Amino acid sequence: PKGEEVARGSGLIVVEKQVGGWIAEAVDVGELRTEAISVFREGSQAPETAFEMIDRSKGSLADYKGKVVVMDMWATWCGPCKAAMPRLKTMYEKFHKNDSFVMLGLSVDEDKDAWKKYVAEEKLAWVQGHVGAWHESKVPDAWGVHGIPAMFVIDKAGKVIFKGFDGVEMTEAIEKALKGP
């Protein structure tokens, strides 16, 4: 898709100011090194994902095979993640009584106590798991997540049918998956 990030790199480029101002001409910056990053697209099989539950028991995405799963990767230090919580609460209220539906929040917080406290204070009623700190966990990369919040809808067969933030499109994907085979 247009604008999809497939590689990343960084470096310092210094363009000296010329006498009389900037000169609008091409500047050879030499070789810039980039590193390919994982790209995860809709239609892909959901990667196996293990996590620690709030009660310290082990959980896995495989535990929900045969269900429609809404997965939200988030952290307490992420402002946009917190801003998305009211919408997620509404979505949970709409679908949680359906036995074929499960909602899963996966935290990438470094501070597990902050994560547990936030879940309790905000009364997040859906399944909550911890996959490790953002800078240490391999889970975000397996899902092609390079920024959070990252939301996915996984169908009953384990395929990702939605990746994004649009609440209307996500709701439509959930409804379609719940009606499907």
C-alpha cells in the first residue's frame, strides 16, 4: 500500500549555508543505510503470540482459535492508546456477550505494576496480557507494529482481516467475521 513503511534508517546530514543564502540544487549525501522492517498485512495468518495474564498465568492467542479476536497492542505511557480506551470499551460492550468474540489487550509496558494499576483503575473488562517491554519484546515486530496503539481483528480461522484504527471499519470487520463461517 502507498505510504507503507518497509525500511528505516537514520543519519546526520549537514548542508552548509552558502554565501547569499541556500542554493536549491541537488546535494549528494552519499550512501544512506536502511534496514528492512517487518511488514504485516491484512489476510496474513496471525502469528503465534504468547503473553502473561494479569494473574501471572500464561496465555496465548491460540487459546482463542475459532473465535473472532480484537487485539489491541498498547501501553500506559502511550497517550493515543489511552485516548482509544473509551472507543474500545464501547466496542467491548457491543460484542462481549457473543460467545464467538473475544477482545485482547496486549501491553508493551516496561512497568508491569503501572499496567496492572491502569487496567484496574480504568475497569478494562476484556482479556489483558503483557508481552514484555516495547524495547525488548519480539511480539510487536512479529505483528509488523512500529507504533502503538495497533489494532487487529482476527477471524475464526486465525487470519487478520483488519489492521488499523478506524472504529467504523473495525466494527464492520467484526460484524462480518461473526456472521461468517
